[in-house]
Amino acid sequence: MTVSKALRDEPDVSVVTKARLKALAHQMGYVPDTSAQGLRSKMTKLFGLVIPSITDPIFARITFAVEERAHEMGYELMLAHTLNQSEREEQCIRRLLSRRVDGLLIAPVYRFAAEARIYQEIMASQTPVILLGPPAPFCKMFPGAEVDELVASYNVTRHLLQLGHKRIAYLAGPQVAPWAHDRFEGYRRALRESNLEVADELVFQAGGTIEDGTKAALQMLNENCHATAVQAVNDLVAIGCAATLLKQGLKIPGDISLAGFGNILLADHFRVPLTTVRQPKYRLGIAALEMMGQLLKGERVQTRRLPGELLARESTAAPKAG
């Protein structure tokens, strides 16, 4: 009993005895049974992190921040990948719930449905949840850490307008994703404030990958929409677009300007460094863990919306004369 209390830092064991017993435990290579501790304390000291994929450069940085702060809090992280599949998301969350994690951090797999059964199950389990990204109707009951997508995208469009561009093509993101809608709305708002209409022939449905950007750029070139600038929903789409434009012999920004969103590492090291929005990826992860800490203390938590920062680089310039 004395050994158990000493290793748990209980106050009714002297400092000297605690030190001696901890030194002996260290020499013997003793490792506490966290499962047994969890049964006693009803805390597993585990967080579940559910993201699309660790290979996504945005979530790689967020994951690093989450793991760092969780370590400081004395927690371990259980990572699950949804691959943006709702069925897989359900499996991942149920497995984490079966491990009795103390909290879940979830980047939702977006769908058009107003409700999703798995999120109702989370509510019923009373497991604390923080969303990573904007909410959709099926998960709006949970607080989250997100970027002010609309304002950041608005600032990108304003940057292009201030350079003198009037025909700005937009490569849109997944229709089901709230963040993609917010970024498109930022683009629309900036155009309206400059008394410009959103021309249908300048909007192209892309997605979120380099391949999506390549396809959208080819469609834009084939339709000859006479854009002098392109704004992409994210950096991966912008890089796919840029590679296609350069392959076709166009100069960036000499013939056409290009901007992205996200500030992934490749954006700064592409052949033409990309104008983009710096998403506060590390700060998002830290904010999510701070909010989780508040939930574990029984405190009320409000969604935190962090600002993005416009980074003007070599891929944008005034339009070519004539």
C-alpha cells in the first residue's frame, strides 16, 4: 500500500520515502499498469484524434501540435484516419469510444445529411469532443477550433483586385465541405464590393488535390475564359493548376497570376513561390487541446475562430498590359 501511494504521489507518504521508492522502481524498470490506473481513476489518459490522413500537409502540422500539448498534459494520443469516408469514420470513432478515451478531437467527414448517427452516439456517451474545422448540421452541437475561412479568402481576392485584375477565375473545393463554401463566399463578397459580378464562366469545380487542380486548369484553358488571375480553394489545387499552366507555356505571373490557400511547405518552395493564406495550423492544434482541457474541467467552451494571414509571393502581379 505504501509503495502504491508513493508512486501515485499521495500526500500521506513522506517525501523521503517517496524518493527512495521511486528510485527503486526506476532501477527495477517498473512500468505502471495504466489500464489498472484507469479502472481506479475512471480516466484513461488517452485522447482520440480522428483526421482524414496524416499525409495531408495541413493535418500533419495540426497533429504535431496536438501531440505536443497532449504530452504536456500527461496524455497519450490514439490516431485514426478516416480517408474522408463516412463509414470508416464511424468505425474509427466507435473503436476509440470502446477504448474509453477521455476526449475526441475530430476533423469531420462532411456529408449533406442533417444528422449522422455516429455523432448522436458520441453525444449519448458524453465523451468531450472538439471539432477541427467548421461544423456541419450533423455535428453543430460540438465546439471547435477553426480558421476564419471567409475573411481570409476575401483578403486573397482583394489582393488580386488591388493588383488590377478584374477577371479572376476561381477553382472551387468540395461542394459538401463548409470551409469550401466559406472560401467561395469570401471571393464573391470581394467581387461584389468592387461592383463586379461573379461570372459563371470563371468558376470551375475542382476539389482538394493536385490532380483536381490539374483537371480544373485544363478545363479553364479549353474554355478560354480570358482570366488574368486564378484563385484556388487550397494550395494543392493551386499547385496542380500552376504545373499545368507552366506546361502549356504560360508564365506565372507574367501571363496569369495564381493564389492558393493554406501555406503548405510546398507553396513556398514551388518553382514560382505561391501567394497564399497562412493557416495557423499549429495554433489550431494548441487551441483545440486548450479547449479540451476546459471541457475536462467541466467548463463551458465556445468555438474559437483564428485569423489567416495573406502571404503575397511571386505568383501574383499586375495583369499583363492589353
